[in-house]
Amino acid sequence: MRSRALALSLLLIPSLARVAPLAADWEALYAARLAGNLAYRKALSQLRQAELKVAQQERVYLPYIGLRSASPTSPTSTSSIRMTDGVLQSSALAAELRFENLLGADLTFTAPFVFGGSPAPAFGNPSVSLSRPILAESGTELLRSRAALIRARGLVEKAASDVRLGLVSDILDAYRSVRAVESHRRNLATLERLREVTRSETDVRAVERRVLQARRAILVADAALQAIDAEVRAEAAALYPEVQERVRGWVQALPGKEAPTPESAEVAAQRLELAAAERERSLWFLPYVPNPTVSASLAYDLDKPGLSWQVSLLFSIDVVDRGEREVASYARREGPDLARLGLESAERSLERSVASAWDALEVLDLDRRIQALDVEDARELAKQWRELFARGFVTEEDVVMVEIDLAVEELDAVEIEHDCLRKQLELLPYFGSALGGETKQE
């Protein structure tokens, strides 16, 4: 149930829960991409497995109920149902109610049903058994399972974030590519018309160069457009204003550069790994000593009413080995140091990634402001040259070249604006908790 809720919340973009949902076309495209994304589907599968493993270790009060073939004389032992020369031999079916990892112990209730052979079918002697290693490490296993669960949730959220970023990028790229193709085609038509009336050899070469550049730009933009999914190309024009508005709404929730970065899934998982390693180090001597399994059973004899009980001790240890115990003990002693190094590495990696993203965003913001000035200069220059052309001071070729330069500057401004939006979207996952979309972690 939890994994289904997580998948649904991801489909609704949980980290952006304060923003109203996009148009249905966006939701359909996003859902389709999630459904067809290999990384996301694998992450969901890993998440379900991790949730099941943690549930098995935490919900020890939930029993297993089983049915198995058993020995008619020893119902706790497994045996086959046999038929010899057409005669069914004495056999038994044992119904079991089993609790596993109950304070480190396994508790089993057994009720056999005996059939075959000369006696009439009847219920066998019920029994209850309890077994537990003296030094159980179930707490360590649970910590590592919780760490794996946190990592699995982080993978799901990252995969969903990557899909969202990819879809937004495709819509932005499709819009720019369409605009670039249209702009360059207009420029090409003007240049080809201009080439027919140009007489100066120098001007002809300049116009021809611009014609070739326009054709190249059209090919590049069209190739970029064709690389985008047909569904996105078909919806890009309608979705672009909505996506642009919503993305800006999302990134407004980003804190400033100096705001602390919430703990990542990997850092949280490494903390649990460290706690598990500390527990293992406290039992560094375990490989050198036997760790017996103590078993106790209680059975009720139905034929001659009465209880019988049994206690057993099972252990095995190598007195002389080839260094395996020393290596196992060394791994337990070194485990916390390695886990601590892993935690520090994860924290540094998170800090560097966030700082790098903020720095790149600052550079892009400066590029955007510089480009805005370049566009303004190009517009003023184009206006001046049109006025000069009207007075006869410059040629039409000069005006066309300046206007083409203006169109290129405007396209560059659009590209830089899109790069800023993409970089801001890349920052969003680092601040999932601040945006109200962090998944509750075990």
C-alpha cells in the first residue's frame, strides 16, 4: 500500500504540492514517460522489495501460516508422503503457525494430521517450539534493511525527478527549435531574395555566407526537433506557456544559496549503516566463539494425556581455520571507520553538488542579464540602421544583416533562459523537504 501511495504521489509531483496541477496533456505525457522509463520502473521494483524486507523484520507480530508434509512420529520433521505397492504409508500433514524474529527467536505452533497405514486418520500430538541463537544480531540487520529502504526511496524520487526534468527540457527545446527553424527560414528567404539583386562582389560573398549559415542553422534546429518524441512535438506549442509559468512557480519556492541543504537519502542511509557497523564492532569477538542456538519444545500426547518437553543446544565452530575468523573479526572492527568515511564522503558529495549547481545558476543568471543587454543593443542598432536605410545612407544588405543578427541574439536569449530554468529544476530535488515533498523515511 505504501509503495502504491508513493508512486501516486510521485505522479502528482509531491515536491511541488503547493502548485496547482498542469493541463491534462502534461499529466498524460508525464505519466506515459514514467510508465516507460526503465530506471523508474526498476527503482519501484527495488522499493517494493526493500519495503517487504523491512516489514518482515519489523512486523514480527504477523505470523506465517503454512502446511507441509511431516513425519507421523515426529511432526516437527519434514517427510514425504509415500505409497508402496499401491498402499499409502503412514504419513502426516502438519499445519503451522510461525512467528519469525520475535525478539531474535522463532516460535512455531504445530498441529499434525496423521493418515495412511493401519490406524484410522486422526490428529497427531500438537506441539510448540522456540529457537534462538544466544547472540542474535537482528537489530543490525534491521538497520541495514532500513538503509536499503531509504536508498530505494531516493532512487524512485530521483528517477521521477529525472523524468520530469527530461519532459520539461524536451518541451522547451521543441519550442526553441520550432522558433529557430521559422526564424532561419524567414532569414533565408530574405537572403536569397537579396542575393539576386546584390551586385558588389564583396557583398555577394557576404550574403552567400549568410545563406549557407542560415541553411546550416535550419538543418541543426530541425535535427534537434526530430530527436524529440512526436507526442511532445505535437503538444509543445500548447504546453510551452503553461510549462514556463509553472516551472517559474516551482522554482520560486527554492531557498537562497546560503540556506542549509536537507539531508539526502544517501546521507541518511549512511548514518544507519554507521549505526549497524557500531553494533557489529561491539561483537567483534563473535567469529572466535561458538554462538549456540538454543531450542525448546513442548508437546502434548493425545493418546496418554500428558506434556513432554525438550531442550537442545546446537553449535558448530572451527577450532583451526585458514584465517577466516580473523578476517571476519577484522571486518567487524574496521566496519565503523569505513562507514564513517562513507558518511563523510556522502556529505561532501552532497555539499559539492549543491554548491556547484548554485554556482552554475549564478553564472547562467549573469549570462541571461548580459544577453538581455546584447538583445537591447541589437534592437537599437537595427532600429538605427533602418532609419539610415530610409535616408539612403546604408544599403538594404546592411539592414538585413543587422536584423538577422538581432534574430540570432533573441534565439540565444531564449536558450539561456531555458538553461536557467533547467538548472533551477536540477536544484529542486536537493530541497525536497523544504518544498513539502519529502517522503517519510523509516
